[in-house]
Amino acid sequence: MNQTNNYCVILAGGRGLRLWPYSRLSYPKQFIDFFGCGRSLLQQTFDRFLKILPIEHILVSTNEMYADIVHQQLPELPTENILAEPIYRSTAPSLAWASHRILHLCPEANIVVTPSDQAIQNEKAFEENIQTGFNFVNSCSGMLTMGIKPTRPEPGYGYIQLGERASEGVYRVRSFTEKPDRSFARLFLESGEFHWNTGLFLFHARFAYDRLCELLPSVLRQFDEQYPTFTPQEETRFIHEHFPLYPNLSLEHGMLENSTDVYVMRCDFGWADLGTWHSLFESMQKGEEDNVVIDCDVILENSRDNIVKVPKGKLAVINGLDGYIVVEKDNVLLICKKEDSSALVRKYANEARLKKGDEFV
């Protein structure tokens, strides 16, 4: 396979409210260096794929309100490789635009789509799985997702049921369940038939574009009729004018749930979704009494199973807490139970916005 046909699309347009109040609408999680390592989550994702692909084959999909931040954090990325959308419409419309752009550059392209908020522990195994995935979609018409064996009944993830074997380590997807309640998540875990959906998807660009054209309004098809040949600037202007016509549709709901030609690869590269405080807690090394303290100063007494992040220069003194999130950022302090906190944190963020205004979100 010609490796020069491979491209990456980094999804970096999310608002990150499940990690509120540290992640804010004006500066969401993908642009934050959570762990004090010197690189944001977006930069770490970019670094990871730069080991696999040339820089000109990496595109970042984001919202136009974050385009300047992407430029600042990835100054080496060509400007035309930043696809800045005028309005949030989830991941299916984002990939429709990206696959259209990539097909214009390389009609034989393969694409890997990646979130910008993941932790990968085994980089070598990750690179090998991505290359194997590219090989698979290059010879098989379909969508390939990277699956990770569950280690706990996590209700905040999607669960993929493995079907018949398609090739070494790759299986047809029998079913997909997005964010089940904890009882179903436990059943899925105990059955041994399910893997977590990592949000890493691979396909031939033509397959992705054609399938998304079936699912979405004919925005880009109208563009192709008007502009048989085009520049990236012409395409961007057209997208900015017509992008609001797209529905708010994710790749999971648009393609993973409803397609028959979908496959899953069993992977083991040490994966963690960093989208919620609970998942951050589960992915990080535990300290004394199973507490997780993220790059800050804390004195803990008679407390266990908590996750804490406060600003630099502040000291948190905590006594008697068990299983809590304690996060302070600017004008908000959040203290809430950690268990199944994803929906709660989003709820509190929305309440704060309604009652106190955008400056609190």
C-alpha cells in the first residue's frame, strides 16, 4: 500500500462541558495541558500522528471560534489544513467536509479520524494498529473502528459487540450501544463480547464521503455542481454559508449504528478517554487512599477515591470526602460525587449558564 495516501483528521471542535469548570466554552479541554507536561491534549494528539504521517496529511477540524487557538498551538500546521466550522454540528458533518477536502487532494486517500482528548500509553502498539487499520480499509470497503477490551462497567462509553471474524484481529460489528446505564454496561463487560468504542475510525475517503452524502443534506454535492474545480478558499466560503443546513449528527449515530459494512479491530494500546472527570480518575495513577491529584497542591486527610484539581498557587485542604470531584477554575468551584458524574457536570454547567451567564461557563 502507498503510505502517501493516508490522512488524519483530528476532531477539535468540541465544547468540553463534561470537564467543566476547568474546560470552558472559550477555552475547552482539547487546548488545555491538564497534566503539566507542556503540551495540550490537541498537541499531544498531533505529536502522536506526526510520527505516522507527514504534516501536510494531518487536518484539524474545529469551530471558527477556536481557529486562532489551533494556529497558536500548532503553528507548523498549514493554514489550509485547519477546517474551521461556523457552527457546531457534531462529527458527521465535520467528516463530510474533511473527506471532501481530502478527496480533492488525493482520490485514493484513506482517512483515520481521531478525537483530540485521548491518552495512549503504548505508542508503538498504537502506531502498529493504525498501520494495520489503514491496510484493512485500503482493501475492504467499510468503516473500521478501534476497540478496546473493557476493564470496568463504564456507562459513559460506547460498547461494540463483536460479530464474525473478518481478518486477523478484525470482526464485523454485530451491534453498538452508546452510553448504556451501569447495569447494561456490567452485562456487556461480563459477556466478553463487547469492546469500548475509542472514537478512532478508519475508512477509504470515498467510502466515507459517499456514505455521508447519503445521510446528510446535499450541501457538498451542490458545491461540486457549482465548482467542478475549486480552491480551498472557495470551498471554505461555501461551507461557511451552508454548514448550518447540516443536522447535529455524530459518526456513531450516523454510521456506526446504521451501517452493515462496519468492522472493529481488537486493540490493546493502553487507551483512556479524557472526556470526563470520572474517566480522568480511572485513567490516572492513584495516590494514597486511591486519590487522584492533578498537577496541584493538596492536603488530604480521612479522604479516599477523590479527584482534585485546583489552580497553581492555591492549596486545597480536604477532610472526610469519599468519591468526590473537587475542581476550581477562575470563578467556579465544583464539588460533586464522582460516580456517573458526566451528566451531572453538564447539567450544572448549563444551570450556571442560565442563572449566572456565559462568564461562568
